[in-house]
Amino acid sequence: MIGKSHLAMAAALAACTAGIGGFFFGNSVGHAQEQAAQKRADDAREAERKKLQGQIDAMSEAAQTKEYARQGNVREIYNETQKVIEKPVYRNLCVDADGVSLLDRAAATANSEDLWGIAGDTRPIADSPAQ
Amino acid sequence: MLATPARLPTVQRNDAGEMAGAQCLGSLTNIYDVAGQIRATLIDLQAQARLANAKAD
């Protein structure tokens, strides 16, 4: 017949089973909570990124509008320049060939270009970058 | 915005390689045009960088 020891064993077994079941249940609940928290954090990050991108896009659009306005002003200045330079005073020489060479060097330097071949470059022919 | 900036133009000159007033005025206008374009790009980039940095803090 079923003795006390059997009952005790059955109770212990039931307790173990309940414990193991509880462990897995708790584990699964914890995992689900962790996943939910991760998703919330990901969603918040994505929303922040989208907001920032929206602000940058709006700024780019505003910059583009300003650039169009600037180009319009430049065109106007160019057209007026063509009229102004018809005056005789604009035929006077203001920079000779040496000065123009200096300006070419200044432009090449500003553009981070090699000065080879520009007047004022004192490097020997052997140092030509073309060779 | 991240495109390579325009090259600065060389100055205009006549056939003798010299600049008269007309070429000076035209060249300065061209240089101011490119400088303005580069400046506008820089200002916009700085604003975007400030925004991105403020969000990162």
C-alpha cells in the first residue's frame, strides 16, 4: 500500500515539478519583458533618428532655397557687370602678366592643385609630376 | 551637401595675358560667386553638425 514515504516522495516530486515549471514560466516572462523593453528602446531610437533626419531635410531644403536666391542675385550682378564694363575706364590695364601669374598661383594653391607649369614654379624639369 | 566644392576660378585675361579693368571686375565677381557658394554650404553643414551633436549629447 501507499505509505507515508511514498506520499512524501510524491509531494517532493510535485514540489520539484512546480518549481521547474515556475522557473521556466518566470524565465519566459522575464524574456518577454526584456524583449518588450528592447523593442521600446529600438522604437524610441528610430523615432529620434526620423525626427533628426526630418530636421536635417528641412534645413537642406531651406539652404537650397537660399542657394537659388543667391544664384539669382549673381546672375543679376553678372548682367549689370556686362553693361558697366563698357565704360572706357575699364579698358585701363590693372594687372600685368606677372600679376596674373601670381593670381594663377593663388588660385591653384586655394584649389590644392599642383603648381607645375604655372609661372613662378621654380622646380627643375626633372621633378615634373607628369614624368 | 557632401559634393566636392567648386574649384576657385582663375582670373580672366586678355590675349596678352594681362587684366584690364573689365577682366578684374568679371574675375572678382566670379570668385565672389564661388566663395559665396562654398560659404553657404559650410554654414548649412555647420548647422546640421550642431543639430546632430546636440542630439547625441
